[in-house]
Amino acid sequence: MHIHAYEKLWLAASVLLILFLLGSVTYGAVGPGVAMVSDSEPAIDAGALDEDDRFSEPRVEQVGENEYAAYVVARQFGFQPDPIVVPANSTVTFYVTSADVIHGFEVAGTNANTMVVPGEVSEITVETDGPAEYGIVCNEYCGAAHHAMEGKLEVVSQSAYEERASGGDGE
């Protein structure tokens, strides 16, 4: 059986492309610096968030030196608290849950992005730089007003954060 030279060439190119695809998918799944969202948080009752110490009052609280925890609730069609205010040059761990349906939690312009499932707590840690303002969007279809579901993340100076935390407006 004779195989034409062009057929051999295309066959070899096809095999190389398939191997490249498999290699890139494998690297994307286990490559350096790639981490999956933590599932270490225990499941919670989405219908009883007002009884959960973390989510009954969505907030940002200091948990260490330059370390903060933000407890966020996504519900049709917004995020609580809104805005989320954190100090600049700090590490913030977001604990996000849903009160109703599946939502997304994406800080626009950054790589902070997670799916928010009722009864589960999504945990994602980010490091903030200088003062800035970011939009938060839901990137999972969650109902008729999904397109209007947005929030705001305000990264402010430490003094402005402390002023807001003490009841001032930080402006």
C-alpha cells in the first residue's frame, strides 16, 4: 500500500496538533501557579444565612496584620455588602455564598473570579495594591435581571478605611 507524501505530511501535522492540544490542556490543569478554588469550607444552609455568624451581617473584618476577611452574600440581583471597602496594600480573603441561585463573583479587571453556589462557601484570596475602584459582576446567568447584577469593590487608603470602619464616610 502506497501512501502519498502529502498524506504523510498532513497525518504527521494532525498528530502533532493533537499532542500539542493534549499537552496544553494538561499544563493548564496542573501548571505552576494554577490553583483551584478551595472547597475546605463546610456546607451551610442557604435558607438560613441570617443564622450563620459569618453571613448574617455581610462585612469586612481584620483578621491579622494587613489581612482581612470579606463575607459576601450574592442574591438576586446584587451583592452584600455593597460597596465592599478594603484597605490598600493588604491581603483580602473573600468568603462568598449565595442565598438563592448559582451566581458568579468576578472582580472586573483582575483574575479574581469564582462560582457561587447556594449552600457552599467559595473562598478566594487577593492582594490589593494602591487605592482603586473595581466593578463586581455576576458572570453566571441567575435570572431576568442578571444583566443588572453588579457591585463595587473600593480599595482605599488605610486611613480612609479606618475612618469608614469607625462610622465616617472616608471622603
